[in-house]
Amino acid sequence: MPAMTRRLLVSVAQRYPCAVISGRAFSDISARLAGIPIQHVFGNHGLEPPEPGAAPHPQIRQWLILLRERLAGLSGVILEDKRYSLTIHYRAARNRQRAITAIHLALRALTDVRIIGGSEAVSLLPGSGANKGLALRRAMALSACETVLYLGDEQTDEDAFAAFGPEQLLAIRIESSRASHARYHLESQTSIDVLLKALLEARGDD
């Protein structure tokens, strides 16, 4: 996170109830947010922390075994085990097209899976598991908030963009997309600082 963005986010989180919902594992995203007074943090696309009594879906282990076998030998393809979900990274693949083809073939063997494409990666979630929309609902309930501003930049954020109507949710996507449920967008990641400054100005801070 850029230093300026971190400073602004600290100030915003001191003035508004804030939550972060990430595709990263809970331990990973929590470490990255150390020192920022975020009220609620959700990892694994909303699967962590799990609801009371919930356990990792058993098919995650099965997917891991199968994919390790099917994708073995593909240079630069990394299988990230996040316990509650899996992510296949192919950014460093020497032969990008060969890697993509092999990944798609391997995914056909999986069952009860939700497949979400990303930036040079594929995320695999339980078909009946949580998502960022459900995590957003949990965050709002825990914070006793009736309205929310949600900012996201990937396909998994669409669940959150569609979680509420415009009377409750101000949905903002990084980069425009006609297929998105978000009604507004920022041009790029660098525009986030502008939004954070606007939130501070709305509280009378400059």
C-alpha cells in the first residue's frame, strides 16, 4: 500500500466504521493492515473468519491434490493454498497460453466449485460458500450501519456491488465496466487517494 494511501486510510478509519474484504487469506490481509484501525477484516473472499461452527469445505483438500497432479511441471504456475479457498497464479508462467490451457482442462475435473478469473490468476471457492456480498452484510450488521460505500477492483467484488440497492449502497469500481453492478467508477488505483480525501473533507477535515 502506498504510504500516502495508508496515512489517508488511517485518518478515514478513525472517522468512519471501516471494513476490508479481501481475497487474500485472513492472516495475510491482517498483517498488511497492521496499524490501521479497521473495525472488521474478512479474508478469503469473505470465507474468513468463518461463521461460528463452520469448517473448511472438505473438497478444498481434494482440489489441491488433483490440481497439484494435473499442473505439475508447468513452470511459473503457483498453487496457493488458503485453506478455505485456492488460487492458481500464472503470472510467472514461461508459456502463458500453455499454462492457461492446462488450468482450464484441470478445472473441468472439479465439482461444487465457483471459478473466478482475476489478474493472471484463477480463484476457486466452494460453490455453496460465502462471498464478498455476504461478508459485506455481516460487516454492516456488526457495525450497525444501514448504508455503505463499497470500493472494489475485481470480479469477486461484484457480489458486494449487487448486495444492496442504491438507497443503501454506493458501489464504486476501479476502472469502468459495462457489465459491473457498480453505478460509479474511479479511473485507476491512483484515484483512491482522491476518494479518501473527499471522505475526510466530508467530516470537516482537510
